[in-house]
Amino acid sequence: MNGVGLYVLARLWQGFLVVFGVTLTVFVVTRLIGNPVDLMLPLSASAEQRAAFAAQIGLDQPIPVQFARFVGDLATLDFGESLWQRRPAAEVVFERLPNTALLIAAGLGVALVLAIPLGIIAATRPDGLVDRTIVGAGLLGLSMPPFWVGIILIYVFGVQL
């Protein structure tokens, strides 16, 4: 096998490991945030009802069996039921997909409209004050956590303006 083939195989293996790692992380985190039985059943449910429901959704199985079922469901695009809306989770996601795509397109549009001219301006004045200011502002923007930027933008545009 030539160098390109080995490179492709190595990248595929790395991609598999990343997907497996993300899948395992999601599985573990969903088990750590709380018992789905407690989230889905009313507080007044009896211990027998809780045990029956856990058996119904497979939470009475050993963890490796639960993980194998989790991976199998993902492979068949069965994302289960939304805990809060009591509907298939895929329905909930696909229902909101057009608005998400619109937000992505708007954000990308704003980013391109700002980034390209600012990049050109910075490139025409290397090591100058303008260049350093633009590069510094870009690094500051990239360094801030997206959830925090989102909260700040909601506050500015949704509350103040």
C-alpha cells in the first residue's frame, strides 16, 4: 500500500476513534446527569412503577448492554424520545432545523462581511496599530466561550436595544 493509502486509512481510523469517543462521552454524561426514570415519571410514581418503566426502556440492563443498544439506536437514527416533550427526539430536532440553518447562514454572512474587509485592511498595514488591533480583536473573539458570547449578545440585542 502506498503512502496516500496509509494516510487515508490512518485518517479513517482517527475519525472512527473521535466518533467513538464522542459517543462514549455522550452516553456517560447522559447517565451522570440523572436517572431518566426520575425525569420521565411523576414524583408520585411508586417503586414498582419506576422498576417497570426502567425495564421497559432498558435501564435495568448492564451498562455495556445499554451502551451497545445506544450505539445501535444511533446507527439506525433512532434518537429516542424527548424527556420534556414526550415526542420522538428526531422530530423535535428536525422541526427546529430550518431556523438553525437560518441562524448559521446569517452568522456566516455577518462573519464574512466583517472578516474579509478587516483581513484585507490588516494585511495592507502589517505590524501597524491597525493590524495589531484587528488581530487582537480577532484573538479576543476566538478566546471567549461561545455560550458567554451568546448570553452577552442576547442581553445587548434582546434587552438593551
